[in-house]
Amino acid sequence: MPAGAGRRGLPQGHHLCWLLCAFTLRLCQAEAPVREEKLSVSTSNLPCWLVEEFVVAEECAPCSNFQAKTTPECGSTGYVEKITCSSSKRSEFKSCRSALMEQRLFWKFEGAVIGLALVFACLVIVRQRQLDRKALEKVRKQIESI
């Protein structure tokens, strides 16, 4: 009788999969109450553009040197747009992502992917040559032993 033929239940590898799924489900259920608490934060501390409708007064533009030092919204992307909230009529700055910045990030990503592809292609070629040499040596030894 083959090993494992009389065993019932899931194959050996599937137990680990189900265990990971159950753990992930528990983890997601544990995070749910925390998210509800975050949503109940008072809206007085939040920027108006998160809780109200707004109109863009000035389009997305790079931050000046002065803005970069004084405006916290410039810190994350280096670009900022001026908005006016409809209800409160407050003018605020909002961090934004420019098309130029997105294009640069895209091409950096593409370059990294192509570079990694070339590195791994070279590794595959080198490994294939090693394996071919080992196979040739094995065949040569078999021929010499005859």
C-alpha cells in the first residue's frame, strides 16, 4: 500500500494552507473594531477636504523652497494644490501627485524591472551552462567506462 493511501482528509500541503487562511481571517476580524474607532474621530481636527466638498483653486504644482519648509503637505510628495472647501469657505493646501512625477516614477519602475529581468536572465544562462557541462561530463564518464 502506497504511503498515505489510507489517510483521510486533506493532502499534507493543504493543512498548512487552511491554517494560514484561518489565521488571516482571525487577524482581519481582530482589526475590524480598530477601524471603527478610527472612523469615530471628531471631524474638527481633520482637513476640510476630507469631510466636505471642495474646489481646486490652484492646480497641482511643485512646492517652493519656502513652502517645503513651512507647509507639512509638501513633505510627502513635494507637490501641493490649493483648495477651497464649499461649506466652510476655508482655503487649505492639499498634497497631490503631478503627472510629471508619476511619469518619472513609472519609468524608474520600468527600468528596475528590466534591470532585474536582465540579471535573472544572465543567472539562468550561467546555471544552464553549468548543468550542461555536468551532463556532458556524466555522459563522457559513461562512454569512457564502456
